[in-house]
Amino acid sequence: MRIFQLKLPLKHILKSVPFWALVVANVGTIWAFMTVITYGPTYLKVVHGLGIREVRYYVTQKLFHVHHILLQIIIFFINFIITNKVEMFVRGRDQI
């Protein structure tokens, strides 16, 4: 039985622009989501005068539904870009 040694092109990955774009997008998404989860209830209570039940409704249900819908839209566009090989977006894939 042979064991193949696969080398991870770590240098190319760390120098690639798409990798850093994904890192920045992921950090931004997590930061925005955590900000809304953390400060959203206080904002809804103080500014809009909502009670704890309404705040719970907006934070737990509506926020996750909106997140799910936006995620489905983004997945649709990413699938469209990959399957139709939109030149502007998939050009960098051949260089790796």
C-alpha cells in the first residue's frame, strides 16, 4: 500500500486575493451578526420601546429568517457564476 504525500500549496493560498477576500467577508459577516445579536435587543427596547416578548420575536425569529433568505439568494448567485463561468469572477481559479 502506497502513501501519497500531498503538498499543500500554503504559500500560494496565503498570497491569493480570493482567499483574503473570503477571510475579510467571513470576519465582516460574523462581526455584523454578533453585533446585531448583542446590541439588537437593547436597541429595540430603548429606541423603539418594545417589550421583552417583541424583542425576543425580532431577534430569534425574524433575524434568522432574513439570514436564511439572504443566504439562499447568495448561494443562487454563486452557483450561477460557477456554472456559467462568468469570466470576471472565475478567472483567478485557473491560476491556482
